Amino acid sequence: MRLLAACSPGEVRVAAVDGSDLVDYAVWRPGAPDGVGDLHRGRIAALVPAMAGAFVRLEGGTDGFLPDSESSTGISEGQALGVRIVRAAQGGKGPRLTARLDGAETALIGAGPPALLRRGPGALERLAALHPDAPVELDDAAVAAALRPLLGERLHLVRTAFDDEIAAQTAALAEPAAALPGGARLSVHPTPALTAIDIDLGAATGARGTKARTQFAANRALLPALARQVRLRNLSGAILVDLGGVSVARRPRLGPELQAALDTDPLAPRLLGFTALGLAEILRPRVHPPLHELLAGPHAAGLAALRAADAALAAQPHRVPALRVAPAVEAALRGDKAALADWQRRTGRPFPVRIDPTLPACAWSLDA
């Protein structure tokens, strides 16, 4: 097992690989962290008995939700207290909090207005803790120097962290569809309430034997790959899976093997059963945003544009790339101070962006 960290302005893409196979994948954006693990001094903004909790004002005016089960008794409005973010904000809702802190965390709280006291671990630190024996290969000297006190001798500076194969596998995770063993295909359809996954057996039913038997065997063979895609894409919350071709009555027979495939996931997703329509119901805890959310919007588009410009400049240092972006993309990049500082540090050049109002909201173009 190895951890590979590919750095670009404002972003570190982290892959845990076993040989040439992806095991885990995460994106770390130092200028826009998701907040999980952050330690705050907050202030109770409102008690909400109907929701069995309270809203806590954090630094910058953000409100997080503190369930009664995660706080001590006797809190009151206006009270200052220490909290840690345990789940990132989602769907317009603030982050989920806990007030159950250890002694070292409690000692940092002190008195005063709401304030961020300590950042939580980034994606590379999280995966390094999950795979404690894996060496870490990272391709940016400044990032390596900052992480050396945390990772020590595990950290190795390399010229390029991702080879073509790993780069292709990680890029494929941005697509809503993925190939599965035997010619089957998986399609991911996120909605605000749940994530739907559709399995199309395609060529997987071409083997000899009765149709029912072949389809059942094909579904059983692809269950580990299905669980792997859920983990790599960090799909979370309610997940419904429509298996391909198997009759509604026979689908529950695949339940034990589907749960066994899910059991390899460190977040311990649970198969709750099958609906009357034969859809497998999976509940996977949401902690960090799923990959499809991280890769959507103007900020993600801007970081992808900077990565492309950085690669173009590295390939041809004598030619300065001309990066045209939509206004929303430019605004998102201007708001990410870490990305701009990274660009100037890595290239020694000014921010290369030109606004083009004719481009769609999240579009960009790299010109010679």
C-alpha cells in the first residue's frame, strides 16, 4: 500500500493505492477545508427543543447544530462553549457539532467571542492515519516540508505522484458512470434526498446458462466493485441500488454478500434491506462531502483550470498560458488565498486569469 499526493495550486489529490488499484481517494483544499475536526469556541445562539438540540454561532457568523446527545446538560442561550465539527455542512444546513472534548481540547477553549481555535486534519493526514504503514509519496517540496513534522520518515518527495494509470483512474471518478466486471456498468444519480445507483448488466449476461441464473451470478460477481465505487466516491447518506435483471423476489438473496462487500469500508455502511421494488437500501455515514459535490461549482472549476495552466507552464516554461474563466470562477479563485499563493509560489508568475463574461457559469478555457 502507498499513499500518493498530487499537488497543484490550491489542491492536493490523495490516492491510497495497492499495486495499481485505487483503494481510497480524497481531495484536500487548504484554502477551503470542509471543517471536519475543526475546534471552535462557539456561543449558543438558540435552543431548539423540537429538534433536540441547539444552534451554535461559530466564527464568521456560521451556525452549527449541536444535538442534545452531544452536549452537556444545562446549556443556555448566550453561553460560550467549546465544540468540534464532526460532520461537514450539507444542503444549506450548517455543520454538525459535538461538545464532547478531551482534556487537551478543553484547555484551548478559553474565553472570548466565537473563534476557530484549531484546524482539523486534511485528507492526506486522514488517509495516513487510516493506512499507518503506507509510505507517502508527494510531489511538492513546500507541502512536504509543512507535513514532515506529522509524517516523518514516511514522507518521500517525488517528481510526479500520479502516473498515467492512477491519473486516469482518479479522473474517471468524476464521471457519473463506471465500468464494472464482465461488461456491466454503474450509473450514479445524486439527488438532495438520496443517491440512486443503477446497474446495467450489458455484456455481463452473455454467458451460457439460463437468463435468471446468469443475471444472478453476474450481480453477485460485481458486488465488491459496487462497494468499491461507493467508497472511492464517498457516497453517503441514503443510497438506493437497482441491481440489473434479477427479479425482485430473488434480490434479497444477494443481501449477505452485499453486506460482506460493504464491510471492507472503514465507515461501516449498513445494508438496511430491500424495498418492495427490489432496491437495495444502504446507509453510509456522511462525514465529509461526497466527491461529486467537491467537483461541482465555480471553485472546483477554477482549481481544475489552475491545475491545467500549471501543467502547461511546466511543459513549456517559455510560453505563458492564457486562462479565460467565467466571472463566477474568477470570483471563487480570488476568494481562495491559498490557491493564489500556491500559484505564485510554484510559478513565480502573477495570477494568469482573464474574465470572459461570454463563458457559461463554471466554464474556463486555456489558450496558447
